[in-house]
Amino acid sequence: MASENAVAGPSKERESKAPERVPVKGYNYEEDYEPDHPQKRYYITVPSTMLASTPMAMAIGFFLGARRGAVKARLQFLAENAHRQPTTIQGWYFYTKTRNYRVFFAACKYGARYSLGLGAAALAFTTAEEYIGYRREKHFPKASDAFATPVDPKRTSWRKGPPHIEDGMLAGSLLTLFAGMAYRLPNPLLIRGVLVGFTLGSIFSAGLIVQDKLAYSIRMRNAADAAVEEVLEENPVPDRPTEKELEKADGKEKDAPATGTKEGSGTERMGWFEWAMDKVRLKDDKDT
């Protein structure tokens, strides 16, 4: 009996002390917040504008920096070796080879520098733009709904609603203002930079608004096309009538409108679409 009791499962006291494992619900962390839960998770939403603009800015910066670095290294090499140009074929070979190596490494160096700088600027701008929109919805919800546009469901954002043009304006202006103060630019250049940031930020937000409207119109057009296809599948349009069918329709009684003629217009032929709709209507009348 003792051996049987030893093989038995855990006691009730041990089962009561074990913590209950409650599964973490969906992605709405504000509603499912449990501070003492051992399996709580944190979700980070990365805006799609940040994912799209940062690599694009890095690519553009790399090409610009590579071009400038290559031109600068080539001119510098020519200036340094202008007084000792080679006179033999072997000398010209090594001269050209050394120049190409220096141009290539300088292009990579300047391209990486410009790429990191422009990518960091794009990342800072998109982060500021998303954060300003997020705070705008928190503190000014009525202003956020004043000029509401349909939101593109494929774009992830910190904002729940659509973007506004003032988000980009403030983000561009503040970013250029802080950068100008950090580099200690003179007042004329600082004012010009703030105006440029203001303009570019507004263009960025306006592009997002136009993108949302175009996406909404495309979704509505696709929904309308799907509805038309569904209706046509249930009520197929008959084929184009032949001349014999139109002649038979013209020979019907005058008091009833013919299938191939317009009502109250004598023997005037109607188009193929009107004929098809009239044929479908007569078919429905017979079924009812």
C-alpha cells in the first residue's frame, strides 16, 4: 500500500499553489493589461512610412555620396600626380589602376557617410511626424475628426485616424530648427532651412492624404466591380441579337412594345444593351 501511495500524483495543496496560466489575448494591450501576469508581452508597432522612407533615403544618399566622392578623389589624384605623369606603358597601367582604386574606395566611403546621414534624417522626420499625429489625436480628438479622410488599411501607423497636413509641417520645421541650432548656422540659413523643412513636411503629409484617397477610390471601384460580377452571374446578359430576331421583334403587335424597339417610338431600333435589359425584364415577368 505504501508503494502505491508513493506512485500517486501530486497532492491537492501542490496543485493549488501552482500559478494559473492565462493565455495572453490579441494585440489590444491596453484592454488586456495584466501587470502581474508572468506571460505578459509588449508589442511594438513600426509605421510603414518609416520602413519605406528610411531605406529609400539611404539608397539616394549612397548614390549621391558615391558620385561626389568619386569626382573628388579623381580630381585630387590628378592634382597630386600632375607633375609626375608616367612615360611608359607599364607606368600608365599602374597609374590608372591606382587612380581607379582610390576613386572606388572614396566613392564607398562618401556613399556610406551620406547614406547614414540621410537615412537618419528620414528616420527622425518620420518618427516626429508619427508622434505628432499620435499626440494630436490624444489631445485634440475633435480637430482630428474635422477633416477626416478614409484610412488605407495596408499602412500601419501610430495614428488611429488619417494623417493631417500639420503633422508634416511641424515635424519638418522642428527637425530643421534643431539641426540648424546644433550646427550653429547663421540666422539667414536657419530661417531658410526652417522654411524648406516646413514645405517638404507639408508635401509629405499631403502625399499621404492623396494616397489614402486613391486607395479608398480603388477599394470602392473593386467592390463595385465585384457586385456587378455577382449580379451578372445571377442574371446573365443574353447574347447580341441577330437580324432575324430584331425583324421578328419588329413584326409584333403595335399595342405592345416590341422587344427590339423603343416604347412609343414606332419601328426605331434600340441598342443592344437596351434590348438585353428588356429581354431580362420579360423573362422575370414570366417567372413571376
